[in-house]
Amino acid sequence: MGGRETMGEGFGMRNARPVIFEDVTITGDVSLEAGIERGDLEVTLAPGDFDRLKAGYLCPRCWEQQPEAFPEKCQALDFGDGERGCGFPIRRQLTEWLQQNHVADKWIGPSTSDYEEIEILREHRARKKHNPDAQIWLPGDPFG
């Protein structure tokens, strides 16, 4: 195990795990040509996976983990024909691919702030404690 495999957050093959897609959207025409889908694909990666992609440990074509950061070309898949990977030139094109295809960071979670979440919880607790059968006595009301 070389230092390149374990640099950063431990993205090397030793810590390989599948990519987590938070969301996938296919737009435009999709056709199956030799089993390959064609069309515009928009994916939302889990934050850790986007970090692996930026660090050169994921292939943006087949989304497979790479044995080292920024290999010359994708080496993840072995199709049994002596060739490894899908052939994407990671070292040469990943930075350009990210510049062309990374649209924006996307927040996945509540749209309320922490303060608003706490206030919602307080109100929920207060409603649970409320007894609808209790009566409110105002000054001047007869006790009966």
C-alpha cells in the first residue's frame, strides 16, 4: 500500500465502497444503444463521494473506485479481456470534466434553521402537555 492510496480521507481501494447517489435525474431523450443509456444525466452524490471524485479516486464515467488517485485511465473494472476499466482518461480529463459538469452544491436536508427546528420541537412538546379538558377561569367567572 503506497502513500497515494491512503492519502486524504482514506479513499484508496482498502476503503472502497459503492457510490451513493442521493438523486438521479435523466432528462432529454433516452435510448438504449447496445445496453447503454444515452441522455442528460444529473446525479447528486453524497458529500463524501463528491470528495472522492474531486480527489481522483472515482471515475466519472462508470462511477467505480480507483486503486490510486488520478490514474492515467480508469482501472476499476475487469471485463476479462485483459483490459481494466472503462477507459476514461482520469488524469488528463477529470478536472475539465468537473468544470463542465459540476453544476452546484445541493443541500439535502431540512429547509429550516437549527433555531426554527428547536422552536418547532418546543411547540410540539407544549401541545402534547396541553389538556383540552382543562378550563380557563377568568376573573369574575363564577366558580361552580
